[in-house]
Amino acid sequence: MMKTSMAALAAAFLATTASAALAATSSLSQPATELVMPFDATSGKASYAIVSNPYASSPGGGAKISTHWIFWGENCDELANYSVCLTERDTIVVDPTNMTTVDENNEASGPTINLSGSRGIITVTAYETDANCRPFDQTGEVLSRSGIVGTFTVADTQTGYSFGNDAYGLNTDASGFSIELPEHPTTDGGRYVLQTLNPKTLDASFVVLAHLEVEDRVARPDDENATYTAAFYDNLEIATSLPDIDLDCLEFRRLAGSDSSLIPNYATPDSSGILALTPDTGRDNDDFLYAVVGEAVGLFGASSSGKVQLD
């Protein structure tokens, strides 16, 4: 695990005012209160998560915040959780196979956590802290609005591809008391949309899908089953019906290349396009589908996040 200051990154984000950052419930470009991103430490894979504090401070603790990291497994199991102190304009780079608590002096403390063999998603939540940068559960659990930004990288060390993307950022509701999820598509025509390259040209790919809910004021994966109707639209707007997706918690799936992929071999189109996921009509607006696509053609990797079409 590496930790360093990144003044240039901080300066770039300082150009975004706090009031502007609070305008969005979720964002890939503005600082957030909670970040969501995948990790994969299974055989032949490697991951890194990068989180920065561009400008957030704590009224009672000065130029620092406490961040609470939780690693969730594919069955919604909590694999690890710990706290990292981030002083203003500070950055931490986390390797899921070598993690530990970090104090206000950038010193590691406590046992080393090694999640080798696991994969899932990470949630990182920013809290106000005191002068000693104590963890959130010792300082009143006050969320730090628009406090952190993040990115992640996932690599396949056997085939030689990797991709990275911004962490998905969630902010608080108007009260500042709880994380607020983006609006979930519940009306006719509402769906989640994933962009794809031509599936027949891919050398490697995977999709991470996680069903999120807010519990105890923060977002976490939900193990309640949800069904999504899937369809692919090629670059001539021709639709191909795909097998439904039943999601219990979170899944790692190949985008294409096998009969069990989201786009199975027997239905693979020969063009780029969009993969549309429509939730069943029984879902309400208290959950949200987090989705990330990673694709590689030769040594060139690309990643994109799912988008929401509400109607």
C-alpha cells in the first residue's frame, strides 16, 4: 500500500467549488461522500484503488477526514473494513492484498489484511473527524460532504490487459445525514445502458454488476434478487434479445466470448453498440444498479460505467 500527496491533482479539483460539487447526487467527475469501485484479487488478476482528499476538512479536526473502507464479496459478505486518515490534499493507493489502517501521520498501524483469492466491490465513505483523526464510529458518524475522489485499475496478469476508471461517486441527501442513490428507472422505457465495442473483436472482457441499497445511511450491496431484461442494439439500431439477468448481490461476468456471457456466443452481433438492461416492473426506487464494463482488444483496454435512462 502506498500513500503520497498529489498537489497537482488537488489543484485541479480545487477549481470545483463545494456548492457545485453538492449539486449532483452521483458523479464521475465531482468529489463525493462515498465511492464505489470493483476489485479483483483472484488468481491471475491484480487491482489498485486510489482515493484522494482534494480539499475536505473537519470543523472539529482541521484539515483532515477519516475514510471508512469496506470490501464486499460476491455474496454480499463483508470481507474487510478499516479506516484511513486522509489529510487535506492527501492520496492513498490501496492494494487489496496488502492493506492496513493508516493514521494522521501516514503511518500504517494494526494487522495487514490480504484478500488474495477474492473479488467484489469497495465502498469508501468520508467522515468528519477530530484532531486525532479517529475513525467515524468514535467521532459521531458525521458524513463529509463531497470529500473524496477515486479511481481504480484492474489487470489480468496472464493475458496482459488492464483497464481503469473513475470510482462511482455518491453524495448525501439535502439533509446531509444519509447517502442518496441516483433515481432508479421504474417507468416504462427506463433502463440501464452499457456501451460496448464489437463483441466479436474482444480478446478479453468482464462486467461488474452490483445491486446497491442504502442501509444505516450509507450505500452497500443488496442481496435481494432483481431481474433485468437484456437487449443489444447494434450500430444500425437493430435489437437482439438476450437472456435475462438475475442478480442477487453482485456478479463478475464476461461481456462476450462464451455461452454464459451477457452476450452469449449464439447471439453475438458483429458491431459495437449498447447493452440495455431493463429492471422488472416490481422494483421500487430504493435501489440502484452499479455497472462497470472492461474490454480489451490486443493491448488496448477500455472501460465505461453504466448510464441510466429514466424514460
